[in-house]
Amino acid sequence: MAGEYLKSSVHVHSKLCDGKNTLEELAVTAWRAGLQTLGFSGHSHTPCDLEYCMTQSRTALYKAQIAKLKERYAGKLDILCGLEWDLFSDDNPADYDYFIGSCHYVQGPKTGKYYEIDWRESDLAACIADDFDGDGLAVVEAYFANVAKVAEKKPTILGHFDLIKKINGDGKFFDEHDPRYKAAADSALMVAARNRCVLEVNTSAVFRGFRKDFFPSDEILKDWLALSGNVVITADAHDAKALTFGYEEAAAKLKELGYSKVQVLGKDGFKVCPL
């Protein structure tokens, strides 16, 4: 049924990682908004990260609290215990209802450092200067190589495909139209296609004020359509106010690009929703 994508939000973060709200607050908001499916996707424990990923103790608490919420909202709201699994994580995505495969880091080939590429400009600048000889596009190539590795894990959803562009407003660090950028993205996209990944159209960068466009770019979405790829609309919500932020705009953009359908994730897996 058309519009069903508006009733499922499956890329959602709580206070147990880097979100603003508790799991209960998010569930109440989703239920009051008339959602049918709420999928939590806490950031997986990752040894190289000390900042926003769940600790092992918080991971256990996360699972326990979601189990209680599933019982409490049974028959009113389908709640899924998902995970946003990072390439460098040591958690097991098989232990969850579904997982979003993502890449948030590039490891420097010289220093061995793990650089978070989507938050502080100083981190990305250091990555380029200290480990890639000042070549921003070399970091882009390393990032998309990591995305390809994530795609090979066959995640339920392949997360924010071109996250590398998040803090690159006005081309501050690299040219997003450079042939090297496109070649790197295309290479990862082909791996995603071979593994039949579902790409998310992620609206978070707009809600959080980093970009005026969604992930992935229009160009990547056109290429993905040419590969007969499937997409799901997500908000990557870190705030209860953002559970379905930008969904209708994302759907309109997809229609404009030639898409006729999106996937919607529920308790029984994906269903096709016409646009």
C-alpha cells in the first residue's frame, strides 16, 4: 500500500549510544505517531571507539530493555532489536533482529589510527594530512573500500552509503564530482549490487544541519536504479522528533529519479511499497 514507508522507522539511536532520548521515550513517540514498526539500531560496540558506540554493559542493557518494550507494546507497535554494525565492531550482528551495516571510520595506513570521518572537521583534516599525504580523495577511496567490505557482509540494510561527504560542505576536503570520487563510489556500489544490499535513503544530515541533501547523492541513486537496486527510507534518528523526518521529501526525490517503489522493514522482513 502506498505510504506504508511512513509507518516504519528502523534506523534509530537512543541515549544508550549517541541519541537524545531513552528507548521508552522513542517507543511512546512512535506509538503516538501511529507507526507500525520501530527498529532500534544502537551503535555496535567497537574497540577503537571511546565516544558514541555502546559499551558491552550498555549493549546488554539495550537488549534487556528492548525485550521489555516488545512485550509492553505487543499488538500496538512492532519493536525490533536491531544494530548499526560498524566494520570495526566486535559485536555479532546475528544476535539481533536485523542489522544496518555502516562505516564510520578510516584507519590510517601510516599511523594505524582510527579516524571518525563524519563528525569533527579536525579529525578528517588530521586523517588527510597525517595518513594520506594531504590527498582528500585518497581518504574517499579508503572509505568506499571499507563500504564494499561492509556490503560483503550482506547487511539487512547498507547504511548511509556516502557518509564520507557529511562534513564536506562546499567541497572543503575533496571534490565530490571528481572522477576518482565517482570511481570509488561506483566500485563499492557494484559490490553492494552483487550482494543484493538494500541501500537506505538517509535523511539525517538534513535534520542535523550538516547537509542540504540526503545520503546517498542523486547521482549514486541513479546508478543504483540502473543496477535494479532496492532502497529503504530511514531517518537515522538521534532525536524522537526525527523518527520520520524527511520521509515524504525522500519519496518525492526517489520518484523524480525514476524509482517506483521502496522497501519497508517490518517484523516479518521487507515488503514492497509503491511510491
